[in-house]
Amino acid sequence: MTKPTRIDAVFSVLSGADPDVMDADELERLTVQIARLKGWCDSLQVRATRRQRSLAAEGRATAPRDTLSNHGRNSSKNAKAIDDRETICSALPRFEDALTNGAVSAGHVDAIANATRSLDEPTFAEFLACQDDLLADAERQRVDSFERSCRDLARHLVAQQPSNRDADELDEQRKRSNVKRWVDKSTGMCHTHLELDPVRDRALWAAIDHRRAQLRQRDGNRRTPWAQLQVDAVIEAVSSGDRADRIPEITVLVDHGTLTSGLHEHSICETDHGTPLPVSTVRRLCCEAEILPVVLSGDGRALDVGRASRTATRDQRRALRAMHRSCIHPDCTVTFEACRIHHVTPWGANGLTDLDDLAPVCETHHHLVHEGGWRLTLASGRIATWTRPDGVVFHSGPTVDRAPKGLVDSSQSQLTTV
């Protein structure tokens, strides 16, 4: 293992820093140094956890999670994450070096742990064999993007196994689904906990999202807090007697090659939230669903309506959902259905309700553009450029995040079922 960077020099810089008087560039440099220190601390915690595990095996200490919770002031969830982090670092020592040196963050290591949790030993070994490529991706990708890359790799490796493991996994998830209900005696609040497989979860939330959109348009709800709208939407969704209205549609995205020939290196087979689905399940849905092709350009559906409509059409929303899992701000993970469909060229400035001029933007970043002085442009290929009020370009890059490794398959299809 390589020696850590001169963390004493980093600490010296941080101990003398005064963020209250720094400009934007200085704050960025400070953030880099903070990340280096955090990486070093996280790697030190990995080593401490490893030693704790060794002592516990000898009967000379408690389990690492107990120490992390009782003495490290971590929640049980965080203690488990740190415990898992040590396991991954032991299996991938180059990641531990990179964590020590600040080249990657603990979030990158946790992304691997999350993606590999359900893999069997042979498939996990294949995953570990990709260490060099994974590290290269981690060093250049944000945590959210890297987490998607890890999930895609794990799914690809599972698909290579000569069995129907993906369908078996969904069957097991359906069996594990359950509902729990209890009352908090101290507050009197009632709790309902649902644990669902991805398909039924998406059906439930399709109904809730539909209801929330309706509630948002009602008089008097414009200023209703988001959390309250969410609660009201859940109640209305489960109490509606009209099934067609209760569950408007479930969206599954799959490329034509996967649908006809099975998973391949760049497969897309997932819910609109990005949750992977077994190909066998999607093929079954095809027997029950109305298949609606999402044509992102050219002939087919009329996705561009110019000035004929102030708001995006349903076809346009389907097309946007096929391209974007979330808000197009590079640091945002707010899901598509929680976003507004934003006119990049404002409607009031003769903007058009055309697909090339529409994008999902969350409430926070929508406010930045309209009231915060930020500028958002969308160029060919859906390249978004975010410019700060001072004229500095904050970020410019592609926004289509559906296909792995930046690939976009023009033969995507959308399956819609009720």
C-alpha cells in the first residue's frame, strides 16, 4: 500500500482557512482540501475497522459496528456502511490507496458495496477483476454517475450467467414484500411501512405521482408544502375507486436489442426511475401492455408543438422521461416526476413548446434560473450549459443519462401498462 499524502500539510492549510472572506475560486480550492482530509480520515477508519474485526475474531474486542455506533457517534445505518466499506477496500486495495490520497471518496467505495451486495461469489469475483476500469471511472465521475456504472456492470455480469437469476431475484423480492403498521406511543403518529418489489413499487408511485400532479393544479394548493401534497396524493391514490384513474400507466424503458435478443453490454431495461428489471418480466409486460415507441426525433409522433401549447404534451413528457431520470442540473438527483418541464427559451420570450427546448428541472434549480440570475442553455445533443449570475460557466455537458457510458440507443421503446 502506498504511503498517504502529506496530510499534515493539508491540515495546516485547513486550520488557517477563513471561508468567510474567500471568493468562489478560493472556496473551490478549500473544498478540494477538505475532500482530501475526509478521504484520509475515511481510509484511517477503514484500517481501524479492519483491526477491530481482527480483534473481535480473537475475542479481544466487540464487533466493529458496535464500536462505530457506541464510540464513533454513527447511526446503525452509517455503521453498517463503514463496515461494508472496509470489506470492499480489503477486496480492492487500489481503492483504499485512492481513498487515502483523496482521488476517490467514501461514496465511491460505498457505491461498489451497494451494487455488489446481492452478487454470488463467482460473479463478485468477476466484478473485482474489473478493479482498474472501475478505479478509472471513479476518479473521473461523480458518485451518482459512478453508482450507476457499478449497477450496470453488476447487471451485465449477472446477465452472462447461464440461468434466469434476474427473474428469480424479482420473484424473491415479491415474496419478501410486506406491509407493517404501528403507532408511535410518544407522538401518537401512525406509521405504515411498505416494502415492495420494483414493479409493484413503480405501479404504486405512478398513481401517487399522478394524483400529486392533479393536486398541484387545484386552486389553493399552489403554496401547499411539498410534503403535505405528497401525503394528500398517497391518500387520494389509495382511496380512488376508478382503477384506470388510480394507476394511469407504468413506464418501462428497454432498447430493441435487449427486448429481442437479451441483455448486452449497453442494455437499457429498467423503470423510468432507473431500477433494473429482468428482461423476462419486461417481455411478459409486452403481452399485457400497449407499446408506445418514444421517437426522440424525426418521423413518428408529433413531439414538437411550437406555440400551440403552453405546457408540454403527454408525448413530450414520455420522450423526456425516456432520456432523463432526473433534473438536468449536474449535481441534482431529484427524480423526473418531481421536476417541472422547463422552457429553456422562456415562453414569454416567444419560446416554443418543442422537445429540443424542454428539459426537466427541479424546483430549486428552476428557481435559480427564473429568480436567481442563472442562465441555462440547451444545445444540439441536449448539451446543457449552466452559467452563474457573474457570467462564469459552472458546467457544460450532456444531460441524457439513460444509456450507460453515454450511449443513446435510438431504438428505445416505452411500455405502458395499467
